[in-house]
Amino acid sequence: MTGRATILLIIILSGSGRVFAQNDYTIAPVDFNSRAKELGVAFFRNGLVFCSDRRTDFLTTYTDYNQEPLTNLYFSEQKKNGGFSNPSLLAKELTTFMYEGPACFSADNRAIYFTRSMDISTRNKNKARTDTTLGIFTARSVNNRWGGTASLNFNSNAYNSAYPCISEDGNTLFFCSDMPGGKGGYDIYSCSQRGGNWSKPVNLGPNINTAKNEVFPYLMNNGKLYFASRGLKDGDDLDIYYTWQDNGEWQKPVRLPVPFNSNFDDYGVIFNPTSDTAYFVSNRMGNADIFAVYSTLPAFSNCPEQKENDYCFVFYESNSGDVDTASFDYEWNLGDGTKINAIEAEHCFARPGTYHVELNIIDKITKDVMVSQASYDFTVEKIEQPYIAVSDTVTAGAEATLTGRESYLKNTTIQNYYWDFGDGSRFHGSDARHTWNKTGTYSVVLGVTGKDNSNAETSNCISRKIVVVNRRN
């Protein structure tokens, strides 16, 4: 989120749980949280997949070396009222007696990438086991069953690889690892798919990775990479950040505001395509739970394309009569210091306003006004519309300034300005600053609300195309 508004967090006690609210968001724990841990949330079909150490059955619960319950992957379908169904195992064929999750899915939901313990052959029934390293596995869905489970080629028993995130085109995988050569703890790496295998992992570098853990990467379609870090600020709690690439380099991360971050561990954020709903994990209520964040900003649709104000007009006086043009001139005095000798005058005013316009017949020799043919006040107005003031072309990775203060709506007092930048980012305020991280053409929408002269509420919107180009070297 790119807004610079001051954000106030208010805690409200509501119903069965606490609901947090602030200027542009509301936040609440999802209804399928339990006394166990819920984490690693991902979108899947018409619901959410997450991993949890809740009991899978009443009789058998597997634990790790420290007697901690192991995690499995669960699915909860979203209902029409916005709530969620009672979670069930995502798939028995993906469930073992070792760690499963977190996971992510391909854009078509047919491929899964998930974290799993590397060695699942050393089962010591109903007893604690020595922990094995973690790796990333993949499987494909055929006839609603997951099969062909395979370990990715960069996995190793010598180090952990976990927390996968796949790009929309399926060609880039982000994940976290404590492999040798990193900055310390878990670092974020990326690799590309080549001929069915994955390329050698590349560390995202010192702008992202620290001596502490960086975990839970999540790539948005707008090019922003979200993740959580313990090492980018003072203190040891996990906070959520985002970064983007500029000229192939990952930029200095930006910390998300309240309500996403708190004084507790916050991590694993994901956003829906319109960025009006997000989910993430936090222990701010004493347990690792999943929270839903909803934007309170109104959405605008069917917004017309913005028209440009040129303030250009043609002046012609039909009752001018016949004049001896050998001795006399027609002269338009357009009220802004401009005079045009012609019976028909085309003129562009510099700005809106009321101008006193005159058409005079001038003696060519004496320059005296012989006849005042026309004299009236002429009002130049902006086109009645919300108005987005910004350059038509901006540079990817560079901050652009936008304003809606030039909006003009007759008999309306504008009270609120709402921006949709066309890349999943939104903002509330008359002036905005925004960075597009990927080249392309974006449709920016400005919606305004207010009241007319009768105190009735009004709502209007406009859209404008912005072209984002590569930075020139």
C-alpha cells in the first residue's frame, strides 16, 4: 500500500473476537482459527489453504523431536456470506506423518508447491523422531486427486528449503533457505524453470536478506514481492515488508503500516487480485492465527475516460454587417490581453475564468473604435468531471505525483478522493504518490464523493491511461 495517510489503530470488542479498525481497513481473525497454530495461508479455488498443527484424528498425533505437533495442509471453502466452512484436510494423498506446509498453487490450481520434511521414511510410530531437514515438493491434480509428488532438484539434506511462492506464469519460484553462502538464518532465493528442472537458486541480495530470518515470500502481479523479516528493524518480531525490482535490483524494502504490522509476529500476507482483501498470520492475540483485512475504500466502476481541458473557442458575430475592409478592421478584444484582427477569431485561453469580450470596428488610420459591434462577458469553465493531474508517461520504479485537486463538479463540494492505480494498489486522499514497478499501460481511476447544494450525497469517477516505461540508462 502506498498511502501516506496517518493511521490510527482502534481496538473494538465485537462478538466472539476482537475486531481492529482504522482509517481505510478493518481487520478480524477468520472464523476457522483454533487453539492450535494456523499459518501459511494461500488462495486455492474458492477458498483458502493453510497449514496447522491441529489434531487430524482423536487417537494419533505425531510430534517432532521437541514433542511439538506436526503440521498438515487444510482447506476451508469461502461461503456466500463471506465466512468459511469447517476446515478439512486438503488431500489425504499429500498427508504424511511428517511436516507439510506452507504451500502455494499455480495460476490454474493444478500444481501445488509445498514444504515437507525431506526424509519421511524414518517413522518411529507414536514416538518422537529426530527432525529432518525441510524441502520443497510439487504435485499435480488429476481428477481432483494429487499425484506425481516429486522433490525439487535443489533440495538437500544438508540445509532447509521452505516457504515456496510461484509466479503467475509458473516460471519463477521464490523460496527461503538456510543453505551455505547466505546472509544468515533463512534468506529468500529465486530460481527459474528450465527443461523441467529449476536453475541454481539466486540469493535476492543484501537489500532484502539480513543475518536473521526472511520468510514467507509472496509475489503480486504488479511486481511487488511481499515477505516477512526479523532483521530489517530493531527488535526481534517478524514484520511484513514489500520490495520491487528496478533495473534488475531488488529495492530497499518498505514496511507495511498498521494494521498489517504490530508489536508481535506478523507474516505470510497474501492479497486478492483487486487488493481489497488480504490475509496474513499474526500472534497478536496470543496464538498464531490467520487474520482477514478488508479495505473500507469504496470501489468505482464504469468510469468514463478523462477529457482534457483545452479552453479553445471560435468567436464569430453573425450580426456584424458589411464593413469597408479597405478602411476598417474587425478587432476582437478577448479580455485576456489578446487582440485578433478578423471577423472570425480562434483563441485558446490559458485558464478558466470570466473574460470581457468585445468585437470592435477600428479605423485603420486613426486606430479609433468606430463601432462597438459586440460586448459581453464570456465564462470559460473546466469540463465538469473529476480530474487526474499526472504525466501521461512515467518511469517504472520512480515515484510519480498525482493530484485530484483540479477536479470540477458544479454545485458539489468534494469531500473524499479515492484512487485505484490499476496495479492492485489503492489510496485515499486528494494528493497521492505512487510507484509502478512494471512497464505497461495502466488505467488509473479517481473516484470522488461529496455533497451537492441540497446536501445530498454525490459520487463521481473518471479514468485515465498512464504509460509506464523503462528507466533510461
